[in-house]
Amino acid sequence: MSTRPVAVVTGASSGIGAAAAKALAKAGFDVVLGARRADRLAEVAAECGGTALPLDVTDEDSVAAFAAVISRCDLLVNNAGGALGLESIAEADLDLWQQMYDVNVLGTIRATKALLPKLVASGNGQVVVIGSIAAHQPYPGGGGYNAAKHAEAAVTRVLRLELLGQPVRVCEIDPGMVETEFSLVRFEGDQERADAVYAGMTPLTADDIADTITWVATRPAHVNVDQITIMPRDQTGAQQVHRRNQ
């Protein structure tokens, strides 16, 4: 039986989740990858020698089934999330707001709640939540995503308080602009609009965030990195971005 620590990564079929799974495997973790897109998930798992399991963090039964087959969990990376739309509050699509809240906030809670007993039992557990600069800085058109990420950050900080005295560390990592499928999903597959988000500047990559996750996860057991905000050099705030001439 393997004595390697086990890392569980949600939203692991692409982007930050996929990069994190690969980086953690290289760092010595056995990795369990969860996501809805089974084909993409299987490809990532094959690349890093991990185990792919179907997971929809918005579905209670899916989360329960996922957690039930995981016998050990030393690290949980709550990465599943995302933004939908850029409508103003006056024109808010509340169905999209509900979806964002369900995946970013309740999804994080569902996965954490399901695996917390195993994290405690590990004797040196850790929860890493991938948040966003949107959790700190509201911006026009970001109301639904801002609200969800602010709530996710609050949940993460409360978890840190509630686990004081338990052998579980909690870290919130809040990236700025990272070039993944994030904008493509936000703009419903509009590649041109998604590309424009990163035009004229150098964004972070999924590997940059994966490196950060791995660094946090490999600190000594007595070290808790409570929160990290990480942005590209070309960005100083949610909407403060330096763009070079095209």
C-alpha cells in the first residue's frame, strides 16, 4: 500500500485544476482528480498517474459518491468554480448568479464537508481554496461573481477559525488574470471576446498557480499560509491592467 500523501483536486479536467494535479504528482502526492468532463479528466489523470473520478460539486449525491471511494485525503484543492456573464446588477440573470453561487460557494462547502473527516484523520491535512481577486475588489459587471467569491473567501476564513486546534491547515489563493478557459466559459464560447481579455498584456498561466499551490502544500506542518494574492506584473487590481500597444 502506498504511503504517499493523497491530494484531491476538484475541477481537474483543465486549467488550474489540471496543472495542479500534475504539479502535485511531481511533488510526491498520489492525486485523485474530480470533474464533470470524464474524457478530459481521464487524459489529465493518465498524464500524471492519478485517479480520475466523476464529480459535480453542485450535486450532493455526486459529491457523496466521490468522497465515499476516497480512503485517504491529506490535501483538498477546491478549484472547481467559474464566472458567468458580465451583466450589470440592473440586468442580472439570476439563474447565472445561482449557478455561480452553487459551484463557487456551495461546491466548495460540499467537497470540504465530505472530506473533512479524512483530512483530520490524516494527522496533517490541508484545504486549499482557489478564490480570485474578485473576492477582494468588486468591479462593474462582476456582481454575481464578486458576490460568490466574497462568500467563498468568507467560508474559507471561517473554516480556518473553526479548525484551530485540529491538524488541518487552510489556505486561500486568490489569482488575478490567468489565461485558461475561464473567460471562454464566461463569454459562452466566444473565443474572440475571451482573447481580448488578455490582449496586450502577459497574464498568469495555470502552471503559475499550480506552482503556488504546490509550494503551499509542501510547507512544514506547523506553517499555515493563510492567504495569497497573486497577479501578473501587468495587473495591479481587478480592472487595473497595463496593456502594451497592439
